[in-house]
Amino acid sequence: MTHKLSFKSLSVSIGNHRILHNVSGNCLSGTVTAVIGANGAGKSTLLKALTGEIAYLGTVRLGELNVAACSPILLALHRGVLPQQTSLAFPLSVDEVVRLGQIVPADELVLQTRRLAALEKVGMQAFVTRQYHDLSGGEQQRVQMARVLAQMETACDPFNENPKWLFLDEPVSSLDIRHQIQIMNIAREFANRGGGVFAIMHDLNLTAHYADQVLVLKGGQLIASGSVSETVESNVLSEAYDHPVLVNRTPPSEVPFVLPLASHA
Ligand SMILES: Nc1ncnc2c1ncn2[C@@H]1O[C@H](COP(=O)(O)OP(=O)(O)O)[C@@H](O)[C@H]1O
Ligand SMILES: [Mg+2]
């Protein structure tokens, strides 16, 4: 069953400052939507509005749910959020961080098996007893991803009857190339199983490779949206980033690759 994340006339203001202006769009379960744009374009603000973490004007619907009217626990059953930054106030082990995602009670042995499986997916199973604070930035990011995956596995609805959504804010920003591909493959697999993926991306080449739909934000407005070939394109990107960008295609896949033009003064 296809399921839609739809948002209409979304605006967010903080104080007197309008951060998001009248943004509308639709994302389908079973697909990966990437959001791109310069620093400060409003990407994280859009994600926080869609996940119900900040107040907004307009409407957000996640399938049948009106996000603004949902309790945190109901939302947590339907979507997992990987924030751009995560600070932990308490000294927790890796296993305890992943356990934070397990919001539905179950037999402890089952939960433990799922936590290990989630850590294995992100290649962090050997770190299960380690202190989270002692890990590198990239390792912490992968543990946070395991927490979100554990949350989605624990949520009680069968996956296909009520698709779930992953909201990922720069999920690969601290990762080396192998782990970037690993995490993006997990996102792709989640979509292939019928879930929805909404990911903020900085790497335009990974975006071109993995996204089914791309939303381009600039100054809090949606300046373009569509397929990779419609959006990962030199005019759109040069405007989005206020910087000349060259886009080329390599056979045999013809996936675009992006080269920001460097200038040497
Ligand atoms: N709580 C806040 N108070 C004031 N300004 C904010 C707040 N949150 C975000 N902003 C501003 O809104 C703009 C968009 O922020 P953000 O959505 O985080 O951008 P990004 O596209 O880099 O994720 C930025 O200029 C940021 O400084
Ligand atoms: Mg951001």
C-alpha cells in the first residue's frame, strides 16, 4: 500500500524571522526523497516541521495522520528521526543508546536480539558494550542510525500495512565513503521494503545515485523539485548554492556527477 507524506503551505517563523515560506510537496512511501540546499536554506527546519518537532503554519499529513494532532508516542510508532546533531546528557553505553529507540515493550531477549541486529546493519555490533561518548563522530552517527532502525523494527504495526518513515538529517555527514554507501543502502532497502525515506543530503553525487525525488531549498523556499535529472542539473544547483556547478554524466549508468567549480585566486 502506498502511503503519502504530504505537506501544504508550510511556513515556520522563529521570533520575527520567517525561516520557511509556503513550502508544499508530496513524498511517497517506497521511495527516497532527498532535500538539498545551502547552509541555512531551511532543510533541518523543514524536517523538524514534518516530524512534528516544531510549530508550523500549514498542514502535514503522514498517511492518515495529521501530524500536528498526534501524540509523540503515536508519531514514534510511524516515523524515526535521525537528527543532525545528538547530544546525550548521560553516560550511556552503545547498547543503551539503541535501546532508547525501543518504545514498545517486548520480551527482553527479543529486544536485545533486535538491538544487536540494528547495530550489525551499521557495522557497530563489536561496540555494543562501549561508552557512546568515547566513540568517534562517525561511529556515534552510525549508532544513532541503529537506534532509529531499532525503533522502526519495534513499532507494533506490520511494516507493509502501515509504512513507516525514516527522517534523516545529513545521515552520512561524518562518515567515510564505505560507510556513506552502507547507510544509503540501508535507506534504499528501507524504501524497497515499502517504507518512506526523507533525507537531507549534502553530497550531491550520493543524492544523484540514491534519490527518487529531490527537493531543492533556498532561503526557506522550495526553488525546484522533481527527479534527479530535473534537479541535479547545473542551473538549479548553481542557483541553489550561489556557486557555479558543473554536472556531467558517465556511461554506462548515466547517473549525473557533480563538480563544484573551484577557483584559485
Ligand atoms: N531556533 C532558531 N532561532 C533562530 N534562527 C534559527 C533557529 N533555527 C534555525 N534558525 C535559522 O534558520 C535558518 C535555517 O536553519 P536550518 O533549517 O537549520 O538550515 P539548514 O538548511 O542548514 O538545515 C538559518 O539561517 C538558521 O540560522
Ligand atoms: Mg541542517
